[in-house]
Amino acid sequence: MNLFVARLNSSTTTKDLQKLFSHYGLVTTVKVILDHVTGQSKCYGFVEMPNNHEAHEALKELDETPFQENIITVRESQSVDGHSMPGRLRYQVRNSTTSSRKSNNNEFNHSPYSINKTPREDNSLRNFGYRGSGFRSFR
């Protein structure tokens, strides 16, 4: 079972979480989520425990308890299609399954991440925000 642990202290490490949850049973993986730009903790993480009974016991005992000067929250991690995964991955899975819209009028998806862009759309995105270089309609 994958557990979500929130409101961690910014100095909490994976070893700290491993030690805390190992009192309740076997812990297979522990991950404290870090900001990939700054390298600082985002103050939440995930703990995976293979035995559901032990995981439920840890959840019940550790939810709303003090840990390293913060009161932590422990929840069962939300799952998509029966598989537990962190929020960022859920977001990527949902977005990868959506397809871009294309109609019979050669109307393209106006998302900046669209693969099928006309030269006019590509130019409008590149020049956006600069005085005198905005997109003009040719209709």
C-alpha cells in the first residue's frame, strides 16, 4: 500500500521517514518529494509498505501526530485505474491520454504544446508580448 505523508518538516529526509514507518512493519520504498529547481523539500512524501495491515496500522497511529516539530498527516495515496502513483505522474497519465482536437476546417489546437501548428500560429507564439510584433488576422 502506498501512503501519502504531508506537512513534513523541510529538513525531513527519506531516512527519517524510513525509520518512523519501519516501527509498524516492512517499508519497501520511501520518497520525500523535492523541488527540482531549488532542491528544497516540498514537505510531503510517499511511503510504500507491502503489508496492507501494517500500512493501515501505521496510518491510524501516525495521522495527526507530531514528527520533527510538525504535525504530520498520513493518508492512503489516491490511485488512478487501481494503481497508486504520485500526483505528478497522475497528471502526466491523464494528459497523455487526451488527444488534440482537429476539425474539418483545418482548425488546429491552439495549445502552445500542440505538435501540429501552422506557421502563423508558431510565429504568433514566438512574437507574443513584444510591441509592434503581434499577430494580425489575414481574414
